[in-house]
Amino acid sequence: MDERSALRSLAATLPAAGDDAAIIDGLAITTDMLHDRADFPAGTTRYTAGWRAVGASLSDLGAMGAAATCAVAVYAAPEFNQTEIDAFVRGAREVCDRVGGEYVGGDLDEHVEFTTATTAVGRAESPVYRDGASAGEAVCVTGELGRTAAALRRFEAGDADTGNELFQFVPRVAAGRALTDLATAMIDSSDGLARSLHQLAAASDCGFAIEWDQLPVHPAVEAVAQDEADRRECTAHVGEDFELVFTTPEPDAALAAARGAGTDATVIGEVTASGVTADGEALPDRGYTHGGE
């Protein structure tokens, strides 16, 4: 059983789950777990690990249109190194600072490999869920795609400095807040653009038609992509870019709102009745999955 199968098996008994965060009486809460083998390539600093791990949970708040309040983390490792712990906490605190939240601590434990579990809490007066998209609306994405794919290639090439820099993304909490009255459905692209579109399609009972040449591509991708097919792989399927994918009937207002919150956004296609396509061809439901694919 892979991650997606496990989530489907839990859906019937956990009605508050299924979006990027659970919303209970206006409180948004989400949790994530990352570990060395799957999430931190050789050369990833503990500072980057703290930033990225906590940032992943903060990104989930952004996808719900929630304001960030605070975050905590479990830090587990084969042995405790004060310098590494201090670096992790510094990264966690600084990514929280970037989105107006506060890192308030967590727990330490011994484990066979470096592992961290993070939880973020926020407030969502008007949360945006995944199930509100309608045919005819625009589908948009914040920022640029392919950042993580480029980072992984840099780590593989031994360029850890660039890899770490690219791994330190800014969660789109401000943009998510700005879009609460304009987005009808929203998700963060942690599993990749293609999979995110399929997840939105399933939740909203709709489809999507996007255009490859409309995708905003991170400049670092151009330096690592081997050809156009590889470029598309980096931007649509690798995942963990932590951008917001959202639908809106008012694209001009939504793009302006995102810009006002500090990030560009781009219309990449439209909501359709069914199917998920790119340039008229089926876009495979393929992306990042824990424990499978």
C-alpha cells in the first residue's frame, strides 16, 4: 500500500481530513514528516532541513488561505549534535518569521536516521478547500515551477550550495490569504503540478486543460533540463515546489492580489468538465509519493 492508497482507506473514517489542512472552528492545523532517505539529499544542511520541513507545513496553511500562527517540530537523529540542532532551529525560526508565524519548539528523540515531523497552526476565517472549482474558470499557479527538480540535480552534481539555496523556498502564506475571496479551489503543489491538478479534479468533479508554454518555469531548470521532455518532467511531475495551484472566475483580480502579496501568479489553463490534459493530450497523474512510485 502506497501513501495515496493509505489516504483513501482513511478518508471514510476521518471526515475532517482530505485537504491541505484540517479546519476546526476556524483553527487550521497540519502536520508533515520528512526524513533523510526520501527528503534530504546528501549535502542538505540542518539549517535547510529546518527551513524546508517547517516550510512544508506552513505551505499547507497557505493553501487553505490561513494565517500562520506557530509551528513545532520533532527532531530525531542517531545522535545529538549541538551545532546541527542549533542550525535546524535557526532555519525553522527564520522560515516562520518570513510568513508572520512563530517557531515555538518541539521534541527531541533518537532515531536510526535523521527524521523530522512538523506541525503548523493558523487561523482561517474563510478557508479555501479543494472542491469548489467549476468549468469555465481559470486555473493558475503562483511563483515558478521546477525549483526542487533543479535543486535535486544540483545536489546530485555535488553543488550543495546551490541545492541548499533552492531548497529554501518561501511558503505562499501571504498569497493564500490574499486569494481567499477570489480562489474557488486551492492546493499546494507539494506532489507536483500534474498530481495537484488530478487531486483538484477529483475533489471538484471537474477537469483541467493546461498549456505547456503557459507554465512559469524557474530559471534554474533551464540549466539542468536535457531537453523539452525533461523540462516538462521537472516542472510538472517532480513536485515539492510548494507553490499554490488555484482556480478562479476572476483571473485578473486574482493575479493582482497575488502580486500585492509579494508573488507573481500565472494563468496556465482552464477548468473543464472532465479529464486533465496538457496541449490537448492526457497529463499523467504522476508525481511525488511517499512509499510508492
